[in-house]
Amino acid sequence: MTLSIVVPVHNSAEILPELWRQIEQAVRPLAEYELIMVDDGSLDTSWEVLTQLSGEAGGRIRAVQLTRNYGQHNALLCGIRLARFPVVLTLDDDLQHPPDEIPKLLHKLEEGYDVVYGTDPQGQHGFLRNLASRITKLALQSAMGAQIARQVSAFRAFRTPLRGAFDLYRSPLVSIDVLLTWATTRFASVPVRTNPRLVGRSGYSFRKLVAHALNMMTGFSILPLQLASLVGFAFTVFGLGILLFVLIRYFLQGDSVPGFPFMASIIAIFSGVQLFALGVIGEYLARMHFRIMDRPPYTIRRTSPDLPQSP
């Protein structure tokens, strides 16, 4: 088997040599491979460490530096487009997904699946982080339209030809997992061990994960628009019910419903629904605006060694 391993790197200079050592130890006896490490706008010495490792690895490490921090999925897209081998495997740079679990994903892939995720059934984050992860996976399920969304992780293996389904994708909003659903429905997952983070802290806070979930729902799904339509229909029925109540009261008792608070409450409810619907439409218009601007998902500054650059 030949394998392209893609790792997005952000401020991980301290851990990169150990990451390389563990990947080499786990994968070298198993397959011929290349390691594509994409520096996503690191502010530390990650690029210097990557160029040093690239020189020491005898051609097995291909380092790429982006012009700024574009985001994890954008960096992954860059590395995936540069992959040369029939299978691509992605993992984070923090060693929470241990490289010695890679064979589990590859063996499952050989059963005929196109995409395999390595999933930790326990979860090792705090309450807010776990809550945000669940929200993100619910958003993914809406965008992907597949149950496998609940098992999605950054530790994934898939067949390289799948990227043909999103070769022309150029939006700055990227979700690798959603893009993979454009090419296949043959997903699977395997349980894997997750280690504690050795150095630093995760860049995904509760706020960032929730923002990521909202971006996915408005960027790759029409669920919010459907929800706005459903809420609008529900309150239309509610308004007709109020009108019916007022008419029945008038004909039975000869007077209308008294009180300013009643009318003010009804007006406030309907105004809130209208603003909610306008907000959802505004989010979609913003996504369309960004796509019309044709902003690239990433821009490569330099590579080590020199690589042919892709769009």
C-alpha cells in the first residue's frame, strides 16, 4: 500500500519531531508513504522545524507554508490536493490521535469502504467542549445527510480519487467531511485510542466550535431556511388561531379582547419571527457574497522541497 499522510500544523514546533518519529515508527514497516505537513500560519518556529525535518527525512516529508492562518480544514484541503498516493490519511499535529492506530483505519478501508474515521467512544474534553462537539456533529449531520456524522473526527482515511468531486471547490468556507459526501456514501468508523495532549492547548474553544457549526449549517445545508419556513408557518397558524379567538369572543360576548399588553405581546412575537427569518436569509446572502468574491480557500507561500502548486 502507498499512503499520503496530511497533517495541518499550527504553533506546534515543540511536538513536530516526536510526531515525525512516531509516524515513521508506525507506518514505515506497513507502507510506502509521504508526509505532507501544512503550516497554517504558525507564529512560532514550526516552519523552521518543518524545513529541518524535510531535509532529514530523505524526501518522505513535504512541507508547505500558507501565507496566513486559513483554518484547519483549509490547510487539509491544500495537503489533500498535493497528495500523490492512492490513499490519504489525515490527523492532527498534537498526537492525541496516536500514529500506531493508523493500521486500524487502513484495514477497515480495505473492506471496501471509501472513507473511514477513527473515533474515540469516550471523549476526553470538558463539558462545554463536549457540548460544542455534539452541536458541531449535529450540524455536520444536517450538512452531510449521513448518520456517520456522529462518528466524524480529524483522524480519517479515504481514497484519493474522491477528491475529484471537489477539485474545483474554491470557497473560503471548507469542511472536508462535507466535501467527501459529494463523492461517496460508503463511510465507516473504527474505535481508536485518544491520548492526552502533550503540549499546549487546543485551538478549538466552545465559541469557535459553535461558530464552526453555524458556518457549516449555513454554508452546506438548507436546514436553517427550512427551520425559518417552519417557524413562519407555525406562527401563521398561531395568528389565525388568535383571530378566530377574537372573532368568537366578539360574537359570543359582544366585545373584543381588552388590554394593550395582549396586543403588544402578539406584535413582539411576530416581529421576532420576522427578524429571525431575515437573519437566516442574511446569513445565506453573506455566504453567497463570499463565494462571488472568489476568495481562495488557501494560498501557498513556499514549500520544502519545491512542489508544484495547485489552486
